[in-house]
Amino acid sequence: TLFSNKKKKRKKICYIFFIVVNEFCERFSYYGMRAVLVLYFRYFLLWDDDLATSIYHAFVALCYLTPILGAIIADSWLGKFKTIIYLSIVYAIGQVTMAISTIHDITDANRDGTPDNFTFHIALSMLGLILIALGTGGIKPCVAAFGGDQFQEHQSRQLNTFFSVFYLCINAGSLLSTLITPLKSVASTLMVFIAGSGMYVKTDPEGNIMWSVCKCIGFAIKNRFRHRSSSYPKREHWMDWANEKYDKLLIAQIKMVLKVLFLYIPLPMFWTLFDQKGSRWTLQATTMSGDFVSILISTVNPILILTLVPIMDRLIFPLIQKCGLNFSPLKRMTVGMLFAAMAFVSAALVQIEIDKTLPNFPSSSESQLKVVNTYSTTLNVTISPNEHLLIESFGSSADYVTFDHQDITVSLNTNPVITKAFSLIKGGRQTLIIPSDPTVMYLKEDVKSKPREGKNAIRFVNGYTADLNITNLDSIEPSATTNYTLVNQGKRDFVLRHGEQWCEFSRKFGFGASYTFLIPSTVFSDDCESITEVEDMKPNSVHMALQIPQYFLITTGEVMFSVTGLQFSYSQAPKNMKSVLQAGWLCTNAVGNIIVLIVAELGKLPKQWAEYLLFASLLVAVSIIFSIMAYFYTYIDPAEIEAQVRKEQGLEPEEMEKETLEMEEKDEDQKNEQGVKQTKI
Ligand SMILES: NCC(=O)N[C@@H](CCC(N)=O)C(=O)O
């Protein structure tokens, strides 16, 4: 017995291996593609930030809505195994379609590096994304439930360990996806999964279960309405109104599922906060200094998951249990929500620090102006009605001057006095450039927010007497100013050229600054030494390391909330509705993403820190509601309830046999465990 049990255990570890590796590969592919999706939208399809972000969140939401479809197909028709296989093929076709949509050569007839027919690329990429969403969403609830199916009812400890390992694999896949291309992994997902085919415990689909569930609920509601008069005796549960027509077992199973789904109502709020990691927190990082922005954003969450899941599972939870505290799944989920709320408080505190260092940007009714003087002498600049600025040659005004009106008149104390009227941009920042010929002074629009991804925005004013060529920029005419170009942090070299003459100048950049470089007429004679720099926007000074606590808190919250939720959804579902409940669980994520979309559309509170605190307070309120709901929830053993109902109905011999077999196996396992313990002693 000992030998055969060991063999059985090894076999189980082996096929669980195939399932978790399958999840690893699938997540690897999904996250690998997701990581570059916004960049593809921005720089290939040339969409603006808002559209790119909205379509990105819509895609993520769709990926977490399609599990309903996958669950229906699996539980009612194909079974989990075949659903995973077929939808993986859909997934692979989606990835290939997506890959083809990125080949600009297909429509780039004139070979200028940009596609000629954007509609074709957009249509193809949208088709690819829909197929990927169908694939990933469809197989996700089935893989989790299918993994759970490999365990028997008495193996709840092993089942919990499985879900923890399953979650580790999700995050290992997401971590590695940043390093290797996603396409290869789709094929390997399928191959790995099929390789284990002969070993799995495959539960058969039990007819069109979702349709039966809907009909049964519909009948209960109709029947209840028909018997609304007080002369009819009340029933214990509203679903009992289906008793006349439907099987007691089905009614009992629906009651179990509805009870859990009801509990899920407040959960999307957790994901609303969680998914802002990729939007608001990323934007926050661009206003901070530190050179690990992209690494931090894409890897800190999976790295923390890989560290925290084992610590929680092996250390924290057993320790809490040893202290005699009952840290039930629903309590863990509530604490997880509170951790996420704390993460947002931490984000708010960081934001307050950042705000102290941010420039004072104009409001939508204000205009801001700075003056740059490339004239040969110091100038006295008067801006009507009462702004007087003294600006040295090749210097600038100390800071931006804010106006609550747009029409201004500028006078220079030249001989004769030069006066010119300008109309400023409402809500904008501009620089008045005074060239070597002040009569042609002009306005140039400035950046009015921190450059994205911690980059630096730079531009040049040509005070030289002829056209100049600067590395990577178009030629600049005398007195003209270039548009901004973005440069990365670190040392950058620029070569200035006019005919045979040239000189080189270097500059070390921090993060998120903006500069205007003033090139004097003496630039070649003094080897670029006389180029002066005007700081339009200071570099970021709050270090990105300050974001680590918020990432740590939200990931701790995720481990408590998400891993537990996954286990809970499986353990509380009746056997024939495991995938449906997994899908319900994943839908909470979809709704969370939709809320993020709505919030992004509605706009922000004037102060970002206030928005973070608002979200934290909302989640605390929701977690209080959830804890009250959880207090009234009684944990069930679906198998026990099903067995009881069956018993009440009179068991069929086949099922009795199956159950006796399971009982025998359970006994064997227990005896074996005792045997092993005795041998150890
Ligand atoms: N760390 C991110 C992560 O693990 N995400 C999960 C989401 C799980 C869920 N219930 O939504 C993933 O499967 O990608």
C-alpha cells in the first residue's frame, strides 16, 4: 500500500506539473504581449495616450469577462480539457494575427517606414486582441478548476498548496515575459498541456448546465411572483419556488453558487485600486527620479509575489494559526483589501512629497510666460500692464509669470522702443523668444506637464548667423527655435555643424526636466563653450524608491485577497459549476477594470493625492461591507451538501459505488499518512 501510494503521489505531482507549466506559459504569453500593447498603440498605430489607455483597459476587461464563455463551454459542452485545447488554438491564432498586424511592410508600398493603410492594421490588431481575449479568458477559469479537479475532497491542504503554486506560476510567467518574446510560448502552452493528456482526471460536462441554471432561476422567480399573495406559505429560500419543476440537487447547487456570487459584489473595488498600478502609479513614477522606472513597473509585482506567497503560506499563516487565531479565507480577503487601501495611503503620501517639487502649472483659465533674451545686450522687458523684467543677454526671466488674461503687450527698452502685442494660450506655457533682431520677437509653446517616462524635453534657439545642423535634429534657421525632442537620462552628446565648422557639447540629464539651449554667434570660435542653458522645468527630485512601500503593500494585499479568492471560489463551488464560479471570480477583475476606465474618463480630482485617499477610503468602506457579509456567510462543503440531497432523493447505485471507492481511497491515504508518521517516529 505504501509503495502504490507513493507512486500515486508522484504521478499526481507529475500531472499537476503539466497544468501549472501550462498556466506559466499562457501568462508568459499574455503579459509579454500586454507589456508592449500600449507602446504598439502609441507608436505604431499613432493613437494618443487617452485612446491607447482606454483600448488597453477595455482589452484587459474583456479578458476577464470572457471566462464566463469559457466556463459555459467547459461545464456544459466540451469539458475543461477540450475547452483548454480548443481555446488555446484560438489564442494562438490571435497572437499570430496580432503579430501580422505589426508588420508595416504589408501596407508600406512607398517603403517610408510607416504603414500606408492604418485601417488594415487597426482591424487586424483588433481581431487579434478579440481572439486573444477569447482564448486567454476562455481557458483561464478552466485551467484553475481543472487543476483543482485533480485533488480529492479530503485533500484540502494540498488543494490550497496547488492554488499557491498556480499563482506563483502566473507571476513567474509574467516576470519572465519581459525578457523573452511571447509568441513561442503559445505553442509551448499547448504542447505542455497536451503532453500530460493521458494523466489528467477529466470530469465530463454535465449537459447544458448554464441553460438549466438560467431556466431554473427564471422558473423560481416566475413561480414566486405567481404565488405572491400572503395566503401562500413562505419558503426558506426564494430558489425553493423552483421545487415544483426542478431537481432538488440542481436547486441546492444554484443556492451554493448564488451565495458566493452575492459575496463577490463588493470585490471589484479591490481590482479598481490594484489595476491603477499600471496607470496612475506609472504616471506617478514619471515624476520621480531613479533609473529603474521600466524595471520597477513591470517586475516589482511578480517578484514580490514570488517572495511573498511562500512566506505567507509557510510562515505567516501557520504562525497565525499557532496563535489560535481563526484566519478564515474571508477574513484574509478582508485584510487583503485593507492592505490595498494602505498602499493607496502610501501612494498619497508619496504624491504629497512629489507635489512639493512640481512646477506650478497654469490652471485652465491662466496663461504662463517666460522671456528668453538672445539679443546682444541686457533688456528691460515690460509686459502690460505692470510686469517689468530685466533680462541679461543670453539669459531668461527667473521663472514663468502667470497671467489671468490672454492679451498682452510687450515693450523692449531698445532704441527706438519696440512694442508688440501677443495673445497667449489659455492654460498653456509659452516662452517669448527675443532674437538678435528684437523686432521679430515671437512666442514658442512650452511643455506644460512632466515629460513622459522620466525623459527630458530639450530644444535649441539658434543665435548663430546661419543655418545650423544639430545631431538628430532638422537644420535650424538663424533666430529660430526647434521643437522639443525627448532625451533619456544620462550623458548625451550633441554635434553642431555649419558647413565645415563643427563643435561638440555634452550634457548630463536627470529625469523629467525641460531645457532650452541658447546658441550664441560665437559658438564655433569657443568650441561650444558659450552655449547657455535655460531650465524650463526642474528635474524630478523625489526618488522612485519611495514607491516600494506602496508596491509591497498592494502585493501583500494581492496575496491575501487574490490567492485566497481563487481557492475559495473553487472550494465553495458544486462539482459541476467549478469553472462557472472561477469565471465569476475573474469577472470581479473585469468590473474593476471597467471602473478604472470610467474613472479615467470622468477625469481626476484637482489633487492627485486626494484621489488616492478617496480610493483608499472607498476600499476601506467596501471592506467593512464585505466583512459584514462574510460574517453571515457559512462555509460549506459542496460535496457533503450534494451527497445529503442525493441521499434524500435515494442514491443511484453507480454513484454509491463511486462514493464508496472514494471513501476507501481516503481511508487508504489516512492509513498511509499514519504509517509514514510512525515510521518517522
Ligand atoms: N500579480 C498579478 C496576477 O497574478 N494576476 C492574476 C489575476 C488573478 C485574478 N483573479 O484576476 C492573473 O491571473 O494574471
